[in-house]
Amino acid sequence: MNIRYSVQVCDTKSNQKHQRITNTNKTEITKRSINSFLKALLYLDYVKNVLDDTNLNQTVLFVLDDCSLEVTSFIENIIKRNSCKGLHFEIFYITNGTIRKSIEKTYDYLLSNDSDLVYQVQDDYLFYETSILEMIDIFMQVRQSCLTDSIVSSFNAPSLWTESYKNVSTPRDRKSTRL
């Protein structure tokens, strides 16, 4: 199984108007998020026999959009310490960019590669160690039960469903299944 992840990272600017619930600066949130994501990746690599797939390959593209030196160094160190046979990392640097450039790079990357599953990650998601494995399990259950691919994603803002996404269909493309 080949899984590709694209992680959008920017800790120097934000379009959020409200104060974060954690009242923590964006750099700290970003580092904690990436660390929790890494733990979920490593857990999935560790339990790949549960998936009955010893050929599990995970590739992560970090899309760094005007990141601080602290976050850039943090990610570069993660890559140096954690690259292994089934876990690969890439970095794409954007300077003086916009969120649009970051999103375009993310989607182009995920759509252009032949993968079994893809997953787009933001730099403020937090993961349990088992979260990616659980999403894959749900995806496989839906696939078997409904004989179709689905979109399974983390979701941290239920209010968006009632305000922005209500009655908006989610596109599905068998060529590029999204996890």
C-alpha cells in the first residue's frame, strides 16, 4: 500500500481572526501538530502487519510556506532522524507565498502521484498514535460494504458543516482516493 501525505505548514502568518482555544503561539502549535503526526506515521509503520501489508510505503511532502527558522529546522531534523525504508519525506519551500500557492502545491502533489490513499494535513491538526490506522480501517470497511471509495478525513470544526458545507456534495475520484 502506498500512502502519500501533504502537510501544509506556515507559522509566520495567519488569516484567523479569533484567538486560538489553546492560547498558544502558532510556532508551538505547529511543532506539536507535526510531532503528533509523526507519531501516527511511525505507529502505522510499526503495525503494518495488522494491515497485512508488509510493503507499506508512506511519503510525506511538507509544503513550507514562509515558515520561521525554528519550524523549518524542526522539520528538517525530523526528516534526518526518521527516514527509513517505508517512510520517506520531501520538502517544498514557498517564499513570499499565499495560501493559494500552498493549496495548489498540495493538491497537485496528491493528484499527480500513483497512490492507494492520499491525505492532506494542516499544521494545526493533532493526531492520536492510532488515528491514521483507524481512518484506513474505516475507509476499508466502507469500501467493502458499499463497493465504492469514500473520503475519510479528520474534522475539527463541526460548525463549518452547518454553515459552509451543508448540502454540498463531496467529489469522488477513483483515480485519486482521499483518506
